[in-house]
Amino acid sequence: MIMNAVGNVAELAGTLSPTDRVVRAFRRIAEVDRPEVWILLRSETDVLADARAVEDRLAAGDDLPLAGLLVAVKDNVDVAGLPTTAACPEFAYPATETASGVARLVEQGAVVLGKTNLDQFATGLVGTRSPYGAVRGSWDPERVSGGSSSGSAVAVALGIADIGIGTDTAGSGRVPAAFAGLVGLKLSLGVIPTHGVVPACVDYDCLTVFATDLDCAVAAARVMAGPDTRDPRSRRWPADVRLAAPAAPVVAVPRAEDLEPLSPEYRAAFDATVSALEATGVATRTVDISGLLDAATLLYDGAVVAQRYAAVGQFLDSSPAGADPTVAAIVAGAKAPAAHELVTDLDALRRAKVAAAATLAGCDALLLPTTTEHPTIAAVQADPLGINRRMGTYTNFCNLLDMAAVAVPGAATAEGHPFGVMFVVPAFDDQVAVDLGARLTGVPAPALVDGGVELAVFGAHLRGQPLHFQLEDIGARFTGAVSTTDAYRLYALDTVPPKPGLVRRGPGLGAPIRGEVFRVSAAGLGSFLGALPAPMALTSVELSDGRSVVGFSCTHDAVDGAADITERGGWV
């Protein structure tokens, strides 16, 4: 079943008024007493004023699907009127405008609570590298929260914020989700613009979303997506974007040897999750992902790390008092690579991208554990680099190879503790990953990608019919059963395979004919039309609900001598 995520979340937002949601959030902030989550928590008075403004907009008739939903924003992302610190006090600057993605949330009625703590300059996967304090795990304060988007994830997990905004270069929008039992969306690079984000590795950074459920996460990401001319790396969904996973998907899973970095309890939880996915009808295929894991090492061990120095290296060279020693050392080391080394590594990444496509050929996605273990804060303090490196084993390659990922809770826990997995897909197959995440977690699949063309089918392309695979091949998304007006008649054509011919005769001269509507990409519809054999045609078809959509028909002469089956009301 396909759901409209924005509509579902609007329903959720409507269960409490925006001001009631703010009062409840500040009550929860006092209850949990986790000051390290925030670098700057706005005053309740100011947040209530924004909530009342949303209520005024609703009263004026504005359609605000995210009305009153509360947002926690990672403090390397600008919010107008608030300082941006990137978790370094000396780096702070007053933001004069709000980052594109966050501004779009606010336009749709969301309300910003404040700026959250992070691994300084978004460098780390642990959540402990901050002069504002280590962000403790949401369910166990002795464990790390995961970084670098630590505060945003914990704010959601503790029931304070509805939406957490993070960033992800090496896994920072996914590892914290796994530790807190959340959904984490890391869309294809550039789909959500990064205008207003302090860069880490500018070519591989992206804004991410945390939420407790897939509907809310997708609703936020759908609003945030879309190009922005102020971000030269921003991208729009391509004309041939896939709008759905197939009904019988094939998912790649790693070999046993590729899973050796997992702790025993994480390995058991991953195996159980694979079994649960297979129980939903998904076919799995074991593949060798060693090439992906090798590519992941280029993010920190290769010359690509020079982008971190380009972002904040000169600032950290001034030895600010608030600099985290581990972060400062990583960024200082990023000054070393020579230009020719960067060229070599960029070539290696291009080759790895081609190899990854070959590895995953014939598969709709790759299922991976999000991370390897859940360490304590004490363990990370004793070994800050080794544990952090291990935690990025399965996340680091994703942005380097221009892939998207949807992180969701696994089908099993790690001995009672949260465990997360990711569906990793090629660039712009984000909707496929969302659909698979919904399938694993047993919820209706929300629509992430906006746009497309509605296409009505009435015969051999219906679900379960012999030509339906052609719609799946172009990533068509089922949106519902329909019927035509009474202006149509249906004939059985003498073709192979047998199929019906729908012909418009005029109002009252036919009968309602049952069919199905799918949403297809513009390019998908074009390729579909280009391959359409005579006497079939695509034309505007009038539906009984008053809509007119593109639909299957046939030429009038094709039905001469064909059996009239209008009284059946449909092909099946």
C-alpha cells in the first residue's frame, strides 16, 4: 500500500495544536535533563511565538502539512538570527539566513526548537568530540549517541523534537539513527541543497533527516528536496527517476567474511533481519562488497580528506581554545596530500563506482548493518580513532560513490538493544530504498519523490497480468484502483498476449471500466510510448472521479470484429 507521507504527517501534526506541542516539548526537556543535547536552545517564549504564527497562518487558510512539528537543527546548519558554532565557540558567526532545507520546513509550518550538539566540524561518528560535552546515548547514558549528528538524533529519540536535522559525509545521518532506534534518511547527494551548511568535505556532504517513523522522515525530506541555485552541487530528480521498488525485489547482502567487523550480537541481529526481509517475499543475493569497503578507506586515508582542511583548516591552524584535539589532528593531517594524490584518488573512486555498479547489477538495493557495535563513552575516550574508524566500516563509502541510503531499525535487537540496518541504492533510487525500508519495518510505503505522470492501464499491464513487468522496469508506482466514466467500451483484441482495447464512444454510450493508475517518470512514459505496438495508443482518459489522466486506448478500426466485453466491467 502506498501512502502520502505529507498527508499522514499533517494528520499527526493536527492531533495537537502547535502551541501545545511546544509546551509539551519544553516539559519533556525539563524531564530528561540532557543539556548536552543543545548548543543553543531557544527560549520557550520565542518558540511559542513561532507556533502562534503558524496557528495564525492556519486560521488564514494556509495549507501547512508540517504545522507545528518541532525541529532540532544540527549546529553546523544555519538558522537566521541564531549563531552557528559547528561545536567550536571561537568559530561562531551570526547566521543571516536559514539553510535552504530548514527554510523549506519552516515554510511548511515546522518550528525550530534550537541548535544541537555535534562532533566538532562534523568530524566523527561518536558524538563525544565537542567542547559542549559528550552527547550521551538516548537509552543508556554510558554509551555514545553516535555522531556527528548526535544532538539532533537524541532530541528526537527522547521525544522532544519530531524532526532532527543532521548532516552526513561519512555516516553521520545514519549511525546515530541506528543507536537510537530511529529512521535516518541520507538522500542522493545534492537532492537536498547544502546552502547554509558549514562544509566538512564539500563534495560529499548532505543534509539528513531523523524521525521516529518513516512517514515523518519522508515528509520532511520531500519538502526539503529540490535544487537551489545558491548550491552549485544541488541536483533535481532526473527525468527517469524510479518511483517504486518492484513487487518482488532482489536485495544484495554481504558475504560472511565482509561481516567479520560486526560484534557477535550485531551479527546475530543482522542475520535475523535478513531472514525477516526474506519472509516478506524479498529475494536476497550474496555479493562480495570488499571493493566498497576498500573505497570507504579513501575518505580518511586518501587525499579526499584534503577537503576537510579546505573547509576549516586555516581556522584550526590558529589553535582556538575550543578545538577538540582529535578533530584538530584529523584536519591538520588533511593538509598533507599533494594535488597529484587527489587526482589519483578521484580516479580510484570513479573506478570503484563502476565496480560497485557491476557488483550490484541485477539487485534493487544492498542491505547492510549500519555500524559494527555500540561502544561506551569510556571506550571511545580510551581509543577515539580506532573505534570511530570501525563504526564507519559500512557507511563511509556511500557518499564517495554517489549512493543513497535509508537507515531503519532492524527486525531484531542486539540482545535487547537498538540495532539498525541500511538499504543502500545507486544515486536517485532513493524511493526504492524507502519502499524496502517500509517493507522491512511493516509499514505502508510513503512517497518520497514528487512529480511524475499518472498513467491508467486496463488490461495486460494490470498487476498480476503478463505485461505488468514493463511498468516495473520503469519504476512505476501503483496509486490506486480506478474506473472510467460511462463513455467507454471495452473490446477483446486478437493479439499476443491477449489484451483489451478501450475506445471512447461518448457519455452514456458505454459503461465504467475498471483499471489501475500508476505514477511514472516523464522519461519512463516516453520510453513506454516509444515501444508501444499498434494498435495500442496513449491518450487522455476520463475517470469516474472527475480526473483525466494519460491512459491506454486503441485505434477505432482495431475493434472492428472484436468481441465487445464492456458488460464485464474490466479485463479481470
